[in-house]
Amino acid sequence: PGEWLVPDEAAERGVIYYLHGGGYVLGSIKSHRHMIAELAEAAGLRALMIDYRLAPEHPFPAAIDDAVTAFNWLLAQGHEPKEIVIGGDSAGGGLTLAALLKLRDTDSPLPACALLLSPWTDLTNTVPSRESRAEDDPTLSVPHAIENALAYANGQDLSQPLISPMNADLSGLPPMVVQVGTMEILLDDSLRLVEKAKAGGVDVRLDVWEDLVHVWQYYVQKVPEAEEAVDELAAYARSFVG
């Protein structure tokens, strides 16, 4: 299932293809519609969201298969790769990276750029911020992160790159922007991902927001920092497909 969000003044070309977060076990088009509607409006681009399959009923690699299938569907509808911005938050950010890796490794076309909001890139949950930010993070907990990771992996190696993209060779991926808050247990997921991406020659921009929580952009229309972050993501997307 998928849904188009189309602003009144949307450009004729250009698509934001968005994969929602939720730890691979929660979330939907409905849960993230308000945030992506704001992003689409700010960017002046239509947006496509999908309800990819969720664990535990549909564990790895079902979500990746769905993410890649929908991207290929966009291409089949006549959208050029250079006109597509892919993005996601939390698990959706990790799924975005996994889909890009899958596309790259099958010599498929890649989108113009990627938007990564507090991406979950280490499902082994062993990076230092799991402990150092545990008392600060009001949104996520380590026990729930471990539970969701195990449900998604379903016995597979949690460290393999398609499950934990932080462990992947990221060379050849498109430009990307990463937004993360300093209060997140997923802080190091972003910091280490950016280091790895730069080492692989990827054009990556890191935006670390002080005293912000996990996927604060979700609170757009209520929190000024969320509005600002969404506007910056929109500007980044427009710089590639505007």
C-alpha cells in the first residue's frame, strides 16, 4: 500500500519517497502523514509513502524488498532517478540505507539524494551512546531497541550490513544529509555512519542539534526546532531536484 501527498503548488517533476520509522515493528502511512505533508509542502514536491511490511510477522528482509520494489515502481512510472529524493526516520532511515545498498549492489539506478532523520544504523545496539544517552533520551530505551532488533532480524546476524548499515561499505551512495539530536541513544548511529560515509567518498552533511530528542521533526507544527529542521530538509531536497 502507498499514498501520495501532493501540495497544491507541487512541481511537475520531483518526488520525495519516504520510509517511516517505528523500529521495524510499528508505524504507518497514517502515523507519519502529518510530518511528510509538511516536508512536501516546504519542498514544493509531491511525496510518496508506503506501508512496508513489519516484523515480527514479516522479518528481514521483507521491509527492504518492499522499499526496493516501490522505488522500482516509481521508475516504471516514468520518474527519473535524478528526480527522486529518498528518506526516512529512525528504522526508516536504516531501511533507506539498506535499500540504497541493495540498489547499488544490483547495479540499479540510485536516487538523487537521501534524507536521514535520526537513522537507526546499529541494530547490535553496542555503540557508546546506548549507555551515555540512556538517561537523557525520553523517547527510546535500550531494552526496546534490543527487542525490536531481534524481532526484525529473526535469528539473522545483527551486524550484517543490510541489517546494520553502519557496518557497510557506503562507497557509491548518493549525497545525504543526516539530522540527529544530542539527547538520543541513537546519536552514535549517526556520527559513525557519517564517518563511514565520508571514508567511502560520499557527499554527506551532518547536522547535530543540541538538546533535541529522537526524530523531533515529528513534532512539526508544535515545536519551532521541528519546523526549522523540516525546512532545512526541504531546502536540501530542492537543491537536488528543485
